[in-house]
Amino acid sequence: MPKQQKSRVTSIRGWLGIPVLAALTALSGAARAAPPPIVIGTTISETGPLATDASYEIKGIKLGIAEANAHGGWLGRKLVLKYYDDKSSPGAAVRLYQRLITLDKVNLLIGPYSSLVTVAIAPLINKYHMATLEPGASVPSIYVPGNKWNLMNTADSTTYLHQLMPLAKQHGAKTVALLGLESAYSLACYHARLAQAKELGMKVVYKTTYTLQTDFSSIALAIKNAKPDVVLECGYYPDSVNLVRSLHGQGFAPQFLGETVGPVEAAYVKALGPLANGVFGNSGWWFNFKTPGNAAFISAYEKMFNEKPDYHAAAGFTAVQVLGAAVQGTKSVDQEKIRHWIVTHTVQSIQGPIQDNADGRTVGAVQDMVQVQGGVLKLVAPTSLAQAPPQIPYTGH
């Protein structure tokens, strides 16, 4: 293992060190040896272009493990989290999951952030038959019979911003520009929105795919020349910020501007300032959800990390919730038993009910729609949960 690659190990220990405790036990001859911990392994994009979004997911996982340990762990065993920085690199993640499984010999796995990275590790975890919760992988094509061991616990990417074009059409919008990052989740979102535009009878006047390193200046100029009523981008935080800046640089503001992941992050509003106002985004969880434990989750997260959670944090926490329910339900860390339990039970999580079908794909979960209003992100759809009505049009300032 390269010297620069460090693992992160998180656990809750008592104030007595292990050697001292062992000595006291040996002297007394009465105390029973503590059972071995349950070690949960994962990688996360602490660095690289996915780090902004991924940082929330690992914090949600850490909080879930801390909360479990505060209540005695699982099966009377404390939990230990062992994780590595995959640097937003699919290749690095493959090597690190190989290490987690074969060298570190972790008991359980949670998947990495992003479908981009998860697609790369799927063959490995299926080779070793590791039941792996996937808080950050939303592309439906992962959850197929050939990938039996991937288990989804979030809304799939075909539901990202599915409310935006119908809303825009209600307000007279007729034309659309669609952009998609060349990664698994974003392309699934991109193609779903292309199909939706056709179903709605809205004309796609510009479409393109791009890479994370794209300079958006020429794309923004092409969008300006196409004059769409709606601009919708399926991507991550860095490209979301760069697209808005480039559109502003061209002096173009569509009536409706939607971006999938970027707007939910606090860094997005900080980076764009007033340019963020009016931008739509999506979220699979929200602060006003009346789900079991949600208020406690928000309070504990803010206390532990001194910031507000986002839906990536909620997804990470939910992964621990679901995994814990399966371990407790089966009274084991047996991979086959855990997988079977998850695809045959519903877990009432902070995100809502989590139920996977036989292929490991979450049933019924959708992404809701949010919008930046006056520098604050608010839930605007569905109307039954909305904190405010949508603000129309997007003005670009």
C-alpha cells in the first residue's frame, strides 16, 4: 500500500486503554473478554472533484456509527469504521475495496460516493459476495441481477429534477437546453430528462455531454444563441458552479435554471452569491420530513459537525440505519442473510421507507425539488411538503 494512502479508523472506546483493561481482567479473573468489534469498511472522496458532496456522506456514516455505539453497538459489539480516501478515482477505489475485503477483512461494507466510482467497484464486491449498502450510487443500471450484492438506499437518478419541466411548461416554457456530465448517474438523469421533454412536447434546442474538466464558456455561448426557456444540467457541484458563472459571463439567464447536485451544498450559495437565487435543485431528504428520528438526526449532526446536513449526509446515515436493522434482524454479519433481510423488509429511515426489490433497487423513492430563494435553500415540491412556492423567473442576480 503506498505510503501516502492512509486509512481512517473511527470508534468509541472507554477511557481505559486496551492493555490496561486486559491486565485488570487477567488479575481479577472475573471479567469477561469484550467481544470483537464489527468493522465497517468504505472509501470516500475526501479529495478530488467529488469531495464537496462526498464530505457530507462520510459525516452521515460517522454519525450513524456514533449513535449506534452510544446505544451499545450491534449484537453487543461496538462498531469501528475503517475508511480510505479514494480521491474521486474509480481505479483507486477498486484497489482500496480489494484491500478492505482481503487484507483488512472488514465485516461489512458501505459503498463509495457517486455512481461513477460505484460502477467500478461493483464487480469486486460481487466477486466476494459482500452485501454493500450504496448511499451515493443512484444509477439504476447498477442494480441488476448480475450485481446481486449492491443494495440501493436512495432515490434513483432518473427522478432527479423530474418536476422542473412540467412546472416550466405550466408557465409557458416551450424550449429546453439539456446538459449531462459523462458519468453513470448524470447520463441516466440526462437521458431521462430528454425522454421527458419529448413526452411533454417541449423542444430540445441544445443538448450536450461534458467532462468534469470542461470549460463552459463555449457551451454557455451556444446556450445563449439557442435561447432556451429552460436550462437543466445533470452533474455534480463543481460543474454546477462553473455553468452558472459561464452563463452569467455571457449575459444570459433562462426563465428556469435547474442543476441536480450542486444547489444543495452550502458551498454553492457561498461560491455564487446572488447568482444562485432562483436556481432549482433536488434532494432525497429534507429538514421538515416527519420521518422517525429525523429531528434527532439534524440536532446530532449539527452538534457533531457544526454545520447543517444535506441529503448526502442523510443517505450516509440511512445506510448505517439499514445495515444495522439487517444485522439486528438476522443476529449475524453473514452476508447472504443480511442481503436477504434487506430485500425482504422495509426500514423506516430518516429519508422515509427504504425497501429494495430483489435486484437491490429502492422501490418508490423519488428526489424532491428545492430552490435557492434569498440565499436560502427551500423545498418547493411536492406541494404537500413545500416550504415556499417556486420563484419564477430566474433572473441571474
